[in-house]
Amino acid sequence: MPRHVPLVPHPAHPPHGVERVEATADIRRGPSVLAYRVMGSMPKLPAPAMPERTDGLWRHTCFELFVKPAGGEGYFEYNFSPSTQWAAYRFDGYREGMRDQPLVAPVIEPLEDGIRVRVDLGALPGGVWHVAITAVIEETDGAKSYWSTAHGPGAPDFHAPGSFVIEVPAG
């Protein structure tokens, strides 16, 4: 069942014109759908590109999903750009052992106010997942704000264990 997920900006990097970022997420082991929406001044969007795996998407407007299977230190990171480029990574622990995660190319549909993503998470381990939904928003003046389901103390860090606050039940 889809759930509405409001994201909050990191207090050290407030947005200039963006008022809200939110997601609607139907996350499961298998075909999943996420819709990210930006309210207020529209962010600077990357130019349309070939829908292919690309590193460094987080340097500009990028929508992300982090999935951590319960009971372990490892987790997965997915980056989705309005350009339709994407990336997927696997980590053995907090920012350790990063490598590409095999993934059938997600379908990224640019919307007037964000993107809709269809991604197959069927290759991930079963069981309960802890999830973070995040976004990097670059505004037309170059300012960047960092949005997440939860932020820890200090600099923005979407990899921090405290960010994984959404529980997705097994099944």
C-alpha cells in the first residue's frame, strides 16, 4: 500500500525557494513505485539524458532511496535523476565496501513537479527492511538543500543509521 512520506530539509542547508519535498512510496521486495514531488520554486533540473547508470548524480537535483535489511550492517543506495539517469550501490557497512549493485534499469518518468520511479527491488534480501527516502535539491541560484525522512546531528548524511526510519514489513 502506498504511503505518503514528507521529507524535511537539513537545518544547516535550508532551501531558498523550495517549500516542500514529499514522496509517495509503494516499496516492496519486487516491483516498487516512488513518486517524488517538489513544491514551491522548481529546482534546477539536469538536462534530459540517456536512461543509463551514472555515478555522481547526487551532485545535482537527485532523488534517492536507501534500503537496509534488518539484522545486518549492509545497505543499498539508489539514485534517480530527473535526467532519467540512475545509479545503484551496495555497502557492507556505514560508507564501507561500496560497489555497484546489479539492477534492471528503473523507469524514471519526469513529472511537472518531480519524478515517478518504477524500480524492481526483487533482488534484495527478504525480511524486514529499514528505509530512508531522500533528495538533494539544487535550486536555480546554485543553493543545495538536503531532504530526508530524518536527519542526525552534524552535516547532512543520508547514510547515517538514524536516517533509516521507515519500516517495510517482510513479504
